[in-house]
Amino acid sequence: MPSLPPPATEQRRPDTVPALLAQIWDEALDPGYAAAAARRNDEVHAPVRRWLGTGVALGLVGVLLAAALVQADSARPAVVQRRLDLVARIQAQTTRYDLETKGLASLQADVDRLKSSALGATGQGQSLDNQLRLLGLGAAELAVTGPGLRITMDDAITPGPGDAGDPALGHVLDRDLQMVVNGLWAAGAEAISINDQRLSALSAIRSAGDAILVDYRPLTRPYVILAIGDPRTIQATFTTGQAGRGLRTLQQTYGLQYLVEGVDRVTLPAAAATGLRYATTKEGSP
């Protein structure tokens, strides 16, 4: 008698032991260990990424700096040209001013001669002409000649002990010239000029940047100050006075150069004509 086939449930029943072993093998690495391994991998590669980012940023900065330098180099000729144009304009205007000043001085001299000639016809006119000449001398409107003093000032050649590494301290400043001029007036000077610029009661010595101006006209080194006065007293009074001591201090501290010497005869030009403005009282004020 033939044997019967096994039940259906027994024909295809899988072997559970091999399946369980396969699952254990496939899932041997716990998910937590996998996450930790991933973080460790990120930490290993993070410095590399940071270095790469820094290198890219530095490269961009270098490109920007190079572009800025190229632009600055391209603009430099234009800046230099503008500066040269400005210097040329200043020189041209200064030359024109000098010519106009000389022409004005010549016309003023002609007027003075005609005025003296007209006033000299009478005794009263002669007395008035003498008074006008004295007033003209005091107002620096007339050229003068006589003995006096010459003071030459210039910047330091070598820094002095008080420069503290700043070469600008060894330059002659506007207040240094003011000190000398005031000292000369105090010593009895009757007329003073700086680099052929006659000083009057309305003159101003000031600075504009690195330049020193006298009545808005720039001076160039060296600075030559001429003064007319009594040769028996002016040099000694100036040298022993406050201004003379100040010059010695400037030389010893900052290395400024100066020379004081008496002169037998020196001529100072007339000052440039200056318009006067007079104050008036307001109507109705006490």
C-alpha cells in the first residue's frame, strides 16, 4: 500500500535556526555603535574641511587685495598729475602776484614823488610832507635803508636730543619766527622784513600745513630776518633778551640752526598796500 504524503504544513516549513543565525549576523553592529562611528568619521574630517574653508577665504582676500593694488597703481599717475598741476598753478599765481606787487610799488613811488613835489612848493606843504613821510615809515609804506641786524634761521641738519625720533620737531615753525620778530621789536628795531617781505602793524605770520606764510605769502628756507635799528644796542639787547635765549634753547634741544650778525647797511622794501577797514557805531546806539 502506497505511503501518504506529509501534511502541507510540514512540506514547506522553514528551518528557523539558520534564519535566526543569519539575522544575528546581519544585525551584529548595534545602531548606537554605527552612529558613534559616523560621528568619529565627521570629527576626523572636520579639520580638513575647516582648513579648506580658511584657504578659500584667504584666497578671496588675496584676490581683493590684488585688485585694490592694481586699481591704486592705475590711479596713482592721475593723482601725481593733479598735484603737479596744482603746484604749477600756485607758482604761476605767485609769479603773477609778484609782478603785480612790483608794478604797484612803482606806481606808488611815482605818486609819492608827485605828492612831495606838489607839497614842497610851500612851507606849509613841506611841513605836511615831512609828517606824511614819518607816518609812511611807521606804516611800512616806504622803503628804508640803514644799519641793523641779520638773523638767518633754518631747519635742523641732525636731530636734537628733544626730537624724540620725530624729525618734524627740528623744523622752523611760525611761532619761532613770531618769537624772533617780537624780540627784535622789543630790542628797538625800526623796520623788519622776512625773506624780503616787509612787516607792518597789520602783518600776520602763520602756518598753512608745512608752509609758513607772511601776509598770506609762502616763505622758503632759509628764513632771513632783517631789522634796522641802532647798531650799538640792537644786537646786544636781542641776544640777551628772551628771544635770544629762546633761539639758544631751540638749537640745543631740537638742533635748529640760526646765525645772528650785525650789518652796516641793509635795505628793506615797502610793505604791500593794505586796505584799511574802520569800525563805525550803529545808528541809535549810545
